[in-house]
Amino acid sequence: MFTGIIEEVGKIKNLKKKNDIVNLDIVCKKIINDLKTGESVSVSGICLTVTDIIKNYFSVQMVPETINKTIAKNWKKNTLVNLERSLQLSDRINGHIVQGHVDATFEVKKIDIVKNSWVVSFNLNQKLKKFI
């Protein structure tokens, strides 16, 4: 579980595809300090599991479902990604609880700027309408 509050921006160091799996290395400075293998990290809103930690970067793997249903399909070397470690029960929740598991993507129809906020309108996937 995550709060949606970004801890830092990381950079994709490397992407390697082996069969249908994409191994991704992400350079970061802050979250690497107490990160552990097996933990979940939200990478631009996508929940991924840490498979390795080496000096200033960590690795994760993405399966076809993740790649096909998320913005990850557009990632390449040097892409900047938002990073957030998973929520601990003792943490203050400054955002809102989110899972980082993606069921579908929606096309942005329009964005209206109202004072200091953005109102984003999406084209709704009719199959998912009953869940929203």
C-alpha cells in the first residue's frame, strides 16, 4: 500500500528484456538507503517488487501484464520515474491509500486549469464503469 506522496524522482539506468520479462534498473539517492530486496516500490504509480540492490540503484522485474496495462511500455533508458516506498503501519498518511495495481488505462479527454488546480476528464472504459 502507498500514500501517493512521491519521495524522490529516480532515473531508469537500464532495461533488459529476457523472454517476456523486462528487468529494470533504477538509479536513486534517498529511498535506496533502507530499501530491502522483496519490498514493494511504487514506480510512477506502479507497484513493483525489488529484486536486487546495487550501490546507487535497485532492480525490479515487469511482466507482460504490467507492461501492457501501464505507461511502462513507453519507458526507456534515462526516463525519469516517481518513487515511493510502501507504507508502514507506523507512518503518517499524508496522501491517500493506493495499491499501485493497474487494471486499465484511460485516455485523457481534456485538462482544464481552474485557479491552482487541474480538472482532468477521461474517456471512460465502459467495462469498468460499474467499479468507478
